Amino acid sequence: MYKNWVGQIVQAPSVKSFNYNYEELGFCAGLEIHAQLQSERKLFCHCPAVLVPSTARSDFHFERYFRPVLGELGDFDAGMLVEFEKQYRVIYETFGDNICTYEMDETPPFPPCHNIITKGFLLARFLNCESPVNEVIFNRKQYLDGSITTGFQRTTIIARDGFINFQDKKIRINNVLIEEDAARRVNFHDRASRTVYYNLDRLGIPLTEIITNHLDCHDPFALQNIGLLLGLGIRVLGIARRGIGSVRQDVNISITGGARVELKGIQDINDLPQYCDHEVTRQLALLDLMRELKDRGIKKSDFQANYIDVSSAITNLGENEVALAVRLPKCKGIFLIDVQPGKLFSEELFDRIELITGLSMDKMSQSDTPQQWLNSNRVREILNLKNNDSYVVIRGTQKSVIHALSRTVERMNKALNGVPEETRRINPNTHNSEFLRVIHGKDRMYSDTDTPPVSISLDYSELLPPNIIPPWDISSKFPISVRELMFIEKVNFYPEFSFIIQKYPEACRKLLGLVQQASHYMKKHQLKKETNSQIYRQLLTDLITNQISKDFLEAILIEIGSSGVYSRETRLIEITNIDDDMYRRIKVVIADSEKQSNNITLDKLFGILKAHFPMLTSEQILSTLLKEGKIGDQ
């Protein structure tokens, strides 16, 4: 359930069945994966890189307002101008244990953490990047939403021109970056109240950004698997932080005839295909709307910034309020067009205006489903409209209404071009999205004069960790799925798995089964996997080469858990021995079974003993049958 544009509680739209032929639609998509890196300190100061509990009370707070600055070429970035229009009041909650004056933008940055820079190069090498930098130069990327106290994020490119293997093709990696994470939004009313709240504990935590080429993927489910593989790759390197919010994805999507649209802040990558599907639906709907407007003979000159006072048609108008309207010739019915599941074009228009201007949607109305606070016939009379004409009416202070109506005319003109390039934020309840800002351009970036360049003296070719196969190479070369690789990493057996399949590639599926079985036994007996990979590597190798039976696995894992030692020869002797009391009990069952059936087969006798003594391994039972002379020529 969620609130629609007029504040009604409605059922969220049902999940679509993904009936699109994405390749025919020209679907292209790329990822921007943001992953926090393990570090004791933050990137530009020595504060601990830890988050405070959600229940903690801040030590103090302060507030800021932001404005854009010129880029390197002397122009303002269009996206930053839209952010500036929103006029946010930003309130920061601070905690003395993990912030200093740097996070408050009261002192310049300290020298960047060299350990994090090294991890960036390690990741770039893992991603096959062919163009590492020889000097790290930090730049400033403007953010006016309040998430960074300086109004910009310090970021640097570590390497370019990488790739990963996926199925039968290469997915290009455009850039690998190192940057500081933004503050954590804890409460926000970024529409009507224009106030946002941030917790500064996350600000400055080291972050890597991996950008894939958005022209290389043509299916949402393939995109999901690419994202899973990249996230898995960061984890198997041992450089990533874990936990909710430590990894976030943005996705860039376009279709033929549409435009590149960025969806921000997808936390659960399992929802990625649904977001892609809804964005494809939106772009197709906007293209249909464009054709409909052109079929009606509508031109940009039809949408004029002429705002007419219709206050006389409004009930309960506030003391400082006016109501102005704009004519939309030949547009009857367009506001009722579905652009996303459960979302009309009217909501697409009005949530954009609300976010930019701060006017609440309940102060906006259109002619297809007019609000109760206006007399629609009177408005049409004042505007002198024809039957197929439409209108938008907005009430509020004169300044805010003119601002909102100018954005209305602007968006209607964009509708004549189809799909506007823009950044949108997702709605996790509906998998729809809403306008956030226009796509950023080159003027968003400029050099950071506070941080000197860092010369690099690393041997890039020697950075690749030994005996670790990247997960994208395993999924491309071996019969194993991405989800199965994620399970292997989750139970901490990835290093052993990666090492062994290089020597025994034909045993890939058998090795997976042994890892699953080992994980089950370790969970059953609450055993913690030791960090000594050599022990488990030898154990799994002995199992897949049939040096020992998998029936020994449970007991051997228990021994490793208690002693930290694995010896194949010792375990073969110890595990086949049973005490005298158990031996007598087995002999009784054998005798009883032979009385009941004079010609009992070895297989049947073995099954009876396994049923009576489930705690015994197959080797223990076979050893006893051998002693009793029951194993001979059968």
C-alpha cells in the first residue's frame, strides 16, 4: 500500500510478467556500483569509519544552505541549477566519536588514505583495467542535495578500460574510482517543507565506484547477474565492507527512440529487473504520448508561459494565495495516460513540480480529473477553452505558483520530444520512479585545490591476488550459476573452491556439492571455519580425488573445529574403529537379520545396519562386515 498523488492510500501495482522483447526494443543498461571499502579511518581524515546505532542521540547539530559554483569551463551544471531551485534547508546531526571539523567543512582535508588507494588499484587489476593512472588527482563533484557538507564530493579515477567476462561476451568497465561516501539521510521532507536531515557518521567513509558501459547489456536479468558478479568480486578480494547500505547501485537505462535515464539508489539488486521493466514501460508510454501530441498537430508554440488568474473559480483560497492557470491546447485526456504501473502522466508531471518548487501536489489540478477546490466550468470559461483543450491550475503564493507553472510549460514542451534525459529516484514500494534532477554534465566537476596529487609507485602487474579466479571467469567457464558462487562466498569457501577447480575443472559440480555438505555440517555443529585455507583445501582435494569417502566429512570437520588439524591417514584409522560395545550391538543385529532371511544380500544387510546405526559412517559398517567375514565374493 502507498499514497498516490492526491494522498489516497492505494494498492501497489502488481508485478509485471516481463513480456517485453528487450533486444527488439533496443534496451541498453549499465551499472554504477558504489561499495564501501574496509578501512579503520575515513578517506580524508583519521576519524573511525564506523556508523552509530540508529537509536543514538546526536551530540549537536548545525544547518546549511547550498548554492552552485562554476565548473572548470566557466559554466553552471544544469543538474546543479535544478538542485539550487529546491532551496533545501539541511540539518546535520553530529557525533563527536566519529566526526571532526573536516566533516563539518571547517578545515581542509588531511592527506588521503594510501591503503585505500592501493585497494583501488588492486580492484582495477582484478577488473582487467588496462589504463591505470600514474598519479592520483582528486576532483570535486558537486552535490547540492545536502548529502555532503562541502557541497561537493572528492573523487578520483584510479583506472579505465577494464572488462569482465559474462556468458559469451565482454562487459566493458569504463571507470574505477575512489571517493568519499556521502552523509546518511535519516529523515527528510524534501517536498513541501524543503528540509532534509543527515547523520554525518557515514560522510567520508572510503568508497569505490565501478561504472560499466551502458551499451553492453541488453537484458535486465543479465544486468542483475552482472551486478551480482561485480559485488561478489569486491567481496572475494577481501576489500569490501559488509552490511545493509554498504553497497548501492545506480542504473542507466535507454531504449531505441528514448533517452538515457539514471535510476538512483537501488539497494536490493534482486529488484533490479523490476525497476528496469517499469522504466521501459515509462519510456514507451512517453514515446506514445509524443506521437499522440504530434498527431493532434500540437507544436511547442502552443505551450506558452501565459499565466491567467482564475482565483474567482477557487474555493477556500488562503489569504496570501492566488490561483493561476496555463492553457494546454488540444491536450484533453493526456493526463489520464498511464506512464508507469499505477501512475498517470498527471502524477509524473506534478511530482516533478512538487520536488522542484516545494508546492504540495494537493495545490495542483488538471482538467481531466479536477480537484474539488475548483470550479472546472468556471476555469474553462475564464481561459476561453475549446472542448479538446486542457489546463493546469496551481494555487499558492504568487512567486511559487509562477515558478511551478513555468516548470509545467517546460515539461509539456519536453513531452513533444519524447523521453527527457534525467536522474530519477526509485520508489521501493511500487518499483516506479520519480524525477530527481536533470542528467549532470561536465560542468559538475572541477579540480580539488586542497588535495595535492599522489604519485603512484606500485607494480600494477603484481597486484593480482594469487590463486583467486574472478567470479565472472568461473561463471563463464564452468557449469555453475551466479547464485551458487554467491553461496560459496557466503560460507567462506571461495578461496578453496577457486584454487581446486583450476587443478580439477571436471570436478566443479562435485566440489560444489561437497561445499554445500560441509556448510551443512558446520552449521549443524556450530563450527567456525578457520582462516587456514590450506587445511580445507587439502580436505576437499582428498574428497574429490576419492582419497577418502565423503562419509568421513562430518567427523573430520568436527575434529578440525576442535584441534585445528587435519590428517588424512590418522582419520582413516580412527574413524573406522568402533568401541567393543558398539561392535557387540552390530553383531546382534546381523545375527537377527540372518535368522529372518537365510539368503540376505550384502546390500540389504548394509541398509539394515545403516537404519539401526545412523551415527556410523559407511566405512565403519563396512569395516565391521569385513571383520565378520560378510564381505567376500558378493
